[in-house]
Amino acid sequence: MSINTKQYIEQYIKIRDKAGNIIDFVMNEPQLKLYNIIKKLKNENKPVRIIILKARQMGFSTETESIFFKETTTKFNINTGIITHQDEATNNLFNMSKRMYDYLPSEMKPALKNSNAKELIFDNEQGTGLKSKIKCMTAGGKGVGRSDTFNNLHISEFAFWPGDKKVTLTGLLQAVPNLSNTMVIIESTANGYEYFKELWDKAVKGENDFTSLFVGWNELDEYKMPYTGFDLTEKEKELKDKYNLSLEQLSWRRWCIKNNCGGDIELFKQEYPINPFEAFISTGSCFFNKEIIINRINEIENKLPLKVGYFSYTFKNNKISNINWCDDEKGYIKIYKEVEKGHPYVLGGDTAGDGSDNFTGQVIDNSDGILVASLKKELDEDEYARQMYCLGMYYNEALIGIENNYSTYPTKKIKEYNYPNIYIREIEDNIADKTQDKFGFITNKATRPVILGILKEVFRDNIDWINDIDTLKEGLVFIRNKNGRPEAQLGEHDDLIMGLAITYYIRTQQRYTVIVEDKEENRSEEHTSELQSPKS
């Protein structure tokens, strides 16, 4: 993009406004944000790779088409691809590009060699054969765009693409060379926690080459209405202070919720988010209170764990010794609060199975219910058992209870290692007319509603106990399916949620008191927390 791109767009590009009038294209504030990111990357001689999370009607599609149109019609042999989520949107963007061409001054127009419902082909220099083209496509078709090579690629409303969007996008990205004169822009409103969310998170964390851009509804100047003197709710006061909203913006917000979103505040947050967490509200009926979770995530998002890593140990003769903590930023155990002498701890675990590859472990301090450590990793079963053994020993021989639904092996191994504090469940022996003690936890039709009910109470009344953002994010996609069964949204996981639910359930087999040693008298005293825990 040359230095004159903005001038070219605002001087020569015509667009249709919301009232149907043909007008000059003048960039709004959100569009200027995108333009400046593209300009910066171009000045640094880098390939332009941008992912945009947006509120509705920000104008990013219009801006992207304008920039790509300028690049395609003023240069030789440039291929531009535009892919949308449905045929109607594809036709709209094609018509937008055609309109831009039709309203160009005659001296600015390259020869139009071909024009059909999906493609514009230009002969930018008469007789050279160096043609440029804009090709519009709809996602969902087999192998869409895979046979092309693109300099510019616009991925529109990616979160709503049909089919396996990951496979489709992977094929399309292979069609764009990793060169400084190429651009890929992915833009979408949110559609729950799916592959667009995964790409967005990786961009935010710097785990891919895409620059992330979020623009909330409050950044578009036209989202205002006259203030009528109404009293602000507590939520409106909070938003006003946090985001410096005007009364006119709050008036528009009220109007939009009532008229555009049918009075559904959650739908408004998804369509017109003011922060990224609001945008990715799950599409189903969330089992937990989403607002409470989002507020907790906002509260702790910049607070790192005390340390991240795993345990090293010596394993000999089926015994574990010489346990040591190993710091590793890529480790799979997060410590949020160090072990305290005399404190009782509980460690619950969810094993891989039923579509999940991860094993999890969640440690709470039983004296106050606070989550102090979390484990999540795809591991061999024996290594999972050993890390759980080490984690339990680290936290004062915590009570350990691991789900046995898909495999009893981790529980069996921990028992073989002579771990001193394993959760015991009672089962009825109808033939012998007595109960038997069994190690480990079983999730079934009887226990599942109970453990989730306890966890729901924790999330509602004591969300400040939960320090792990990954666990909180799983809570956002833990929904009631169409049959009313609480489970992870399609394509998501609930390993940490289920591990934590088990932890809070089994805590009744661990003491709630803190043992404090009196060195002078050489005796111990039990101190009971004032916080009441959920009971099974």
C-alpha cells in the first residue's frame, strides 16, 4: 500500500451509505485504526496479516474492499480474493467492487476484460497481458480458492463460515505467498467459542503472525442518540465510568438493546461488544452466570500465576522420591498460591476420554475454598499419575480424587505408589447386603448433577475463589444443550470444569481446619475458616 492509498480512496472511491445514497468514502475512526496498522506493517516491509474482532456495522468490509480495489486496479498482475460466509454477502461485496469501478473517473479506469457474477478482470496495461483480478467466493464449496494464488485475501465474517472452517482457511492461506507485498485480513463478529476465537486468542498472545484489532461499539461516533433524562442503572453507571461513555452513547445502547436485539442484553453484547470477552459469549444457554465469569476474567487477566512448570522426581522400584519443582514457562502446572504449613488441600482430577485428550488436576485450599493450582496436559496415564502424586505431596499430602469413568489406571498407580490420602467412595453390594469402599470418583447420572450443582454455587457466590483463567473460559462455553444437559459447547472442552467440580465435591473427606503448631507448648491447635463451603 503506497503512501497515497488513503488519498486515493477518499478522492476516487464511491460507496453506498445506509440510506442508499452514493457518497464519497471518508474513513471513520475505527477504519483509521485499521488503515494505520496496515500502513505500519507496510512501512516495516512485513506481510500484512490482521485479524479483526468487531461490533456490527463498523465498515471494515468496505474499507478492506477499497484498499484491495486500489491495489488491484493500479498495479500489474495482482490477484485479490474475497470470501464470505454466504452467497448474499458474496454478491454484496462483488457489487461493491463493481460500483467502485463504475464510479471511477474514466482516466483512472483500467480496461475491464471480464465481469460476471463473481469476478472482475482488468487489463491494467493495454496489450501486456498483465491482468489483475478480483474474485469473489462463498465459503462452503469444496476446495474453494485452493487452485488460486492471491496477493490479497479478505476473509469476511469468518466465525459464520459453514463446514470445517479450519480446513478451508488453511487451504486458502497456502494460496498467499509469505511476501511483504501480500495482505490477508480476517474480520468477523463473534459466534461463540469456535475456530475464529482460537485464531483471535493466538493473535493476542503473539502465537501467530496476525495482528489483532478489536473495536467496540463505543468507538463508532454514529452510535449516539439524544439523551432524554432517564435515570442510569447501576450497570450503566459502571459502563459510563469504565469506558468514559457519554449520555448520548448510553441512550443509543438502550435503544439498540430494545429495538435491534429484542430486549436481549446478552445478544447485544455478542453483536455490539465493548470488550473482547463480551464478544465471545457462548451461543447456547450458559450453565453459569456469564457476566460473573467475564467480570472475574477482567479482574485477573493481567495477573500471572506465581509460577508455571512441572515436577521432576526419581522413580525406582515403583516408588517416587526426590520430588522437585521445575520452572518452565511452557509447563502445564500453574501455581497461584504457595503451600502453607498446616493447611488442608484437595486435588481433584478429570482423565482424558470422551473426545478429550487432556488430563486435568485442580487444587483447592480446603480451609477457604480458593483454587491454588491447576494442571492441564495431554499426558501418558502413568506420567499423569506421577505428576498428580507429586502435586498432592507438594500440597501437604492433599486428598486426591481422580475420575475413574474411562480408566482406573491413574488411581490404581497412585495407590501403588502408596499415596497416603486417596478419596474413597462407597458402593452398595446388593448380594452381600453391605457397602464396599472403592478408590476414585465415578461420574454418572446420579453424581454428575450433584457435582455440577456444587460448582454452580461456587461460581455464583464465590467466583473470587477461581484464579485460573483457562477454567473460567471453559465456564463460558459450558452450556445446556437442546436437551437441557450441561456440557461443553460443540468443539470445546470441559476438562478443567469437571476436574474442579470433582474437587469441590470430594472435599468433605478432607478436614476444613488449619493446624497451627504452638512451638512453646509443642502442641497443635485447629483453626476453622469462617467461610462456609458448599456441601454435597
